[in-house]
Amino acid sequence: ETGVTQSPTHLIKTRGQQVTLRCSSQSGHNTVSWYQQALGQGPQFIFQYYREEENGRGNFPPRFSGLQFPNYSSELNVNALELDDSALYLCASSLAQGGYTFGSGTRLTVV
Amino acid sequence: QKEVEQNSGPLSVPEGAIASLNCTYSDRGSQSFFWYRQYSGKSPELIMSIYSNGDKEDGRFTAQLNKASQYVSLLIRDSQPSDSATYLCAVRNQAGTALIFGKGTTLSVSS
């Protein structure tokens, strides 16, 4: 069984640019969530997708958007990047009410 | 925004001792609780889940849940230097659409 994979692992962007992060969920998992983890903080919930529909969203502005595809893989898009968007972005997949399995993350640096 | 609170630490224990990590949460409707371990520069790894009041043991780890007090704890017996990491408490919200994390407790086990 394959785990959760994320790409790219590291990324450097300029303020104002747009970025797309990708995630392949663990085999059989139909729910994907995205989290932002700033240095020294716990992961903050961005949004969750279930069967290609967003079914939960945290306190993030609309410039954070996402997609889930029929194979349950997902994208996180961030527009108009700000310096404070620099963080580790984590994708997690889950099935029903079980625990979430995290990918290795994408480290985004905005300069 | 529902909250999860943890002491940030650091919690320092000698090798072989019991480490006790605590967490409180505000959402009374929560039914699912998780402990994740995160090594520096890595993504969170699920180590325990608990859904019912009482204790749940898995090897050297014991999770304890008291829903009336809105309290979750993790005991690590026979602590090893390899247990040195940040431990994140996570609570699934009542809607089941998000994991809410605490800021994490840093554990240091000295040999």
C-alpha cells in the first residue's frame, strides 16, 4: 500500500506569485486535507475534500483554494503569495473516522 | 475556532523514565482523539488514536481520555532518546471535517 506523496518537496517563490502544491492520497483513502505548519506551531487546518467536494474550511482567505480529482489526488493553490505564507504545507488522507496519514510535506519559502 | 491546548515544554526526562504529556480541548462534541509524533524537519506520524473514555495501550504508549474533563494524555513508559520529538495532540471536530492540533509539546529524553 502506498503512502501519501507530496510534490515538490521544496519551493521558493516571490511575493505576489502563485503556487500549486500536489498530493497523492494513500490507496483507498477518499478524504484529503491540507494543513499549514509555521515554524514552532502545530498544523493549522486549511480545508478538506471528500469525493471532490470541499466539506470543511479553516480560517484561511479565499486566495487559498483547492481541488480533488476522481482518483482522490489533490492540489492546493495559493494566489498572491505573502511572506507569511512561508511554511510547511502538509497533505493528509483518511478514510471515514480513522486517523489521518500525512505526507512528507512541501516547504514553501516566499521571498 | 475550537481550541486544543498543550504545554509547549520542553519536557525533559531521563532514559527509562515515564514521560507524561497532557492536552485539553474545548469542543465537547469531539469524539476522536489522536497523538502524533513529529521529529524536527519531518511530518507528523500517528502513534495513538483513542475514541472512548479510559486507557488504550500500545506497546510503551498509553493514551488516556476523559471526555467529562475534556482531557487527553499520553504516557510513554521506558522513555528512550529516540522518543525525543514534538508530540502533537489532535482532536477531530464534531462535524468530522477537520483535525484541530495543539502547538505540541517538545520531549527531550537524556541518556
